[in-house]
Amino acid sequence: MRNRLFLSACAFLLLVGLWAGCSRSEPAASSSPTVALVMKTLNNPFFVDMERGAKDAAQRLGVTLLVQAAEREVDVERQMQIIENLIERKVNALCIAPSGSKEIVPAIVKANRAGIPVLIVDTRVDSKALANASGRTAAFIGSDNVEGGRIAGRYLVERLQHKGKVAILEGIPGHETGDARLRGFREVVDREPGIQVVVSQTANWERDQGYNVFQNLLQSHPDLSGVFACNDLMALGAVEAIAAAQKTGRVLVVGFDATGDARDAIRKGTMAGSVAQHPEEMGRLAVENALALIRQQTILNEIPVTVELITNNKR
């Protein structure tokens, strides 16, 4: 009896040992690095394209990608909340397209303190505000918006044969992207004695505001020959206002971003052109360089993305 109990106990211990040995021999599941892409909104085709480029790169590289954005581009506070939640979640890297160039700085500083690298996409952070807060970013990935504004200015001046009254639909006041595009455009047109900028007014990047603002501008300035909108949503709103005023073909519209809807309008002849800056490429580069940072590799501080003019002759 005693021998049987001893043998049973030995067998039990042997089984437990084998089970424990099997458990130790199983490799722990390796988690992929997590990169967060925080954009201004997902209600703009530009950022939908950026998301697509980021997702393609993440899938190819085995990266877990989190894509989040506020509902509206002007909702800076919501974007800040999203970033703070991602910092709490301890993502491995943050790629941010800032809704506010200055407002984003405290969130960047929090990420710095958490040891999370930050890459800035599309819209630059205010360098002075960042320096004053002792914040740092790893890289900027985006277009030269000043040059894009110059390209738009040269094209509109050429199409108007160096004379006429033009309007400008600006982005969010104080926003680096819109300010840079506006600066480049004014740099060109202000040197043209035959071109008169009669009004420059914000439509806050939004299509419905582009429509409402430009509808009012057409009433107060019925002799407008052209308009430059700092993004395509506002440009398309202007196109709708021009159509409602039965002035299609009489007011040249130049936008920025070359979204799908804008390209369709260019094909139809309701828009003259748009400056393309390849957001899908920005998304791809953001994920690739974020992964390089996670792997403690060196990346460039400035990662440029090409800008080019899209017209009916070049689509």
C-alpha cells in the first residue's frame, strides 16, 4: 500500500514537472511596436489619404497603428485630449499633425517627459513656443507650404494674364500651414501691379464656410476674377458659391491639396488647379521613421514631401 502511494505521488510530480516544463518552453507572445497617428480630422480627404499611407506602411512593417482625430480641424482641445490619452496608454511613438502650432506644445512636452518620441506631420510646430517650453520633436515630415503658395500664385497670375481682382480664403488664423501658404501666395501676387487682392478672409478650412464666405464676397465684390483658397475644401465651397451666383467659368479657383473632389472639379473645369502635396506619402514616411526611432536608429530632422501643381493638363 505504502509503495503504491509512493509511486502515485512520483507519477503526479512527474506530470506536474512535465506540464511546468512545457509552459516554460513556450515563447512569450511578442507584441509589435505601437505607433499612434493623430490627425486634425478624418472628415477631410487629405487626412483620409494620409491614414491610408500610414496603414499600408504599418501592415508592411508589422507595426500596430492607432489612428485618431478630432471631428473638426478647429477642435484643438479635443486633439490635446487624444494625445494625452495615448501618452497614458504608453504608445511607442507619436506622429502628430497639429491642429494648433502653438497649442500643441504642452502635449509634446508631456510626451517628452514620458520618453515617447514625437514626429510632426504636415503642419510645423511653432519653434519659439517649443523652445520656450524646452520641448523637442524628432522630425518634421511635410511639404514646403510657402513654395506651394508661390506655385498657386504664379499659376493664378498667369491664367489672369497679370491683371484682375482676386480674393483669398484663409485657413484658421495663426495656423502655421495656412499662414505659410498665404505668405507664399502674397509674395508672388504683391509684386504684380495689375493684380489687386481685394479681400483676404478666413473660412476655417471648411467647405460650408467656404461657400458662405465666398457667397458674401461675390456680392460685395461682383467683379472678382479669381480666388486662392488655402485648402481644397474651402475652394470647393467657393466653386459652389460661384455656381449658385451663375458665374461658373468667370472666376478662376485655385486650391491646395489636390484631393479627389478637387481633381474632379478640375476635370470638369469648375476649378482651375490645385497644389498637390501627397498626404499618402506623409503617412508612409511617418510610420517608417517612427519605427526607426523605436529601433533607436537615426533619422533626418527634415523629411520633405514634394509639392506640384495639378491642372487640367496635368492630373
